[in-house]
Amino acid sequence: LAPLAWWLAATLSDRPALPHLAAGIATAGSVWVRLWVVPDTYTLYALLGAIGWMAAQRQRVLSACAVGAAAALTRNDGLLLSLCLAVAFPWRAAIAVALSGPAAGAAWMARNTLVVGDAYWEARRILSGSAEYLSLYDGIAHDPLTLTTRLAAAWDALPKVFEYWVSPGLVLLTVPTVIGAWAHRDRGWVRAAAAYWIVPPLIGIVVSPAIVAHGTLYRSGTALWIAHAALAASGLLALGDWGHRVRGYPRVFLPAVLTGAYALVVLSLGSQRAADPGKPSECARVDPLPPGPVFTSQPLAMALSCGRPGVMMSRRTPPETLDHVAAAYGVRFAVTWPGDQADEATLPTEDVPARMPTWRPIGDGLWAVPEGDAF
């Protein structure tokens, strides 16, 4: 991604230091641990965003449409990227770019309807109608949110929106990014990036307040990563010029200090995540079990790390739902954690007898259905 940041920054100015600084910021940001350890859309969406800003800079309509369609197929909120990219184009081309995301999203929803049926729309209704994140694990359609309730939930989620706005620069580079965006506001791709910085979180927290406030913004926000690196570099050079003119500092002083601090903070966050072992691996506990799916609060990690199908089980899942899911997926075993190691979604070991009364303990945090033995 660093070469893309270099190219995008080079379109802003003929100052030789600008693209190199942008590439350095993108490189420093690449050590953010989530880009490497989360099997999700973080890095892919950052790449799509970078290609989209480049297409907008070069006025490549077909490329922008391709990015808009790919974004909609990558994330449910991906159509918002195409709508914002359209800001960079003349009105006729803008219509085509704006429609590329919704068109691809509609095709994907049609496919899901054919494959899954009414359950697909029921799942989406649960997703958009949940006011709190944990209620998503219930698997139950609650009463639809009223407009007042939805707006109240959106208000509660505003701190997450603020994090979305400042997290790409970890606060340190947020002001330089704004300075760079203002200085180059006449450029179409900069206006498009500014629209994407403002519009998606404000729409998202109203449409689906629960999910947007817990992870969606971090994932969709990576589309701004390369744009942020280019604009932050421009703003840093402007601050360097200001410091030289007003305080007599060397022109490289403020850019070097702020970029260095940014790199150290990102490296520190990555090191802390890498050094934190978190919960002990579930693999050692489930490896002796016979093959088959296992109830867990981390089904994706179970599948990727342990090579065993994982089925979601949370502290909010009703007992009757657990029994139904266990029968549907052939789940015979469950793995849980003590309360002091369980997060807000995990069913603690202490609560299993009350929530899963028919399951019997077969080990430390291991449970089995009453039919048949574990070994």
C-alpha cells in the first residue's frame, strides 16, 4: 500500500518530500496489528479505497465503477464508497459511479435471497433492528426500533464515530490530515474522501446502530487509509513551513516529530497486542475430542486456528435456541471460559448449568450433550 500512498501524494504537489513522507506514514501504519492478524476486510478494503481515490484522481469512470461494485460485494456498507466516489466526477459520470455499488449490492442480495430464502431478510431485519450489540447474539427478532429509539441508540454510538474520525491518524496526524484536505479541497478525489470521512458513519449509526458501533466503522474506515497518508503528509509539510516561518524551526522538525510519534504509537499498540496472549488457546482443549463442530464464543478462531468447525454460543443465546442450533449443526461439545476470562459475549463456565442444563461437564470448561460419551 505504501507505493499507492506515494503515487497519490505525488499528485498533490511537486515537492519531492511529499510522496516519500506519505509512503513512510503508510509503512508505519502497516504495522498496526489488526491488518495482519484479523482474517477480515481490513487490508482488502484499504486497497479498494486506494484504487478508488486513484481512479477519481485520474477520472477513470470504469475503474471507479469497478471499485464501487467490488466494495459492495466486500461489505454490506460498501455501496457508500461508490456514492462518495461519485462526488469526484462530472454529473453524468457521477451517476454511473454512484449506481455501481447499489447495483452490485442488489445483485448480491438477490443471490442470497435465492440461496437462503426468507431467513436472509429475517437476519438483516434483526441486524438493523438491534439497539445493542449483544442482542445480535439472541437470534431473535425483537420489536422494530422506533425512530426515537434508533436516534437514541445512534446518539449513544457517537463516541465510536469520533473514534472513526480520529483513529486513522491516532489523533497525532488528524489535524495535519484536515490541513492537507483543506489545502487541496479543489481536487475531486479529496472531496470524495472527505465525503467518505463524514457520511458513512452518520448514516450507519442510524440504519444499524448496534453493529456499526462495534467493528463496522473500523473495517469500512480503512478505505481512507491511503488518502489519509497522502493528506497527512501534505499537512505535515505545511506545519513544517509554518514552524520555520513563525518559530524558526528547521522545516523538517515538526513533520519528523509528529511522524516519529505516530510510528512509535502504532508500533507500541502492535507490540502490546502481540505480547498479550489473551485467553489460552482453545485448541489444546478441543484437540482430544472426536471430530465435529464445537460450541464456542469464537467460531472463526476455532475454524482457522484449530481446524475444527465452530458454532456461535453466547451468554445471550436462549437455551431453546442452543438446543435447536446444536441439533441443526450436530454439535456435541462446547468449550467455555471462567467469568474472569470471559468477554461480554462469552457464556461463562459458571452459567452453563443454568443455561445448558442437559449438558454434562467432561473436563475443564468442556461440556458434552447427554447422548453418547466424549471418548
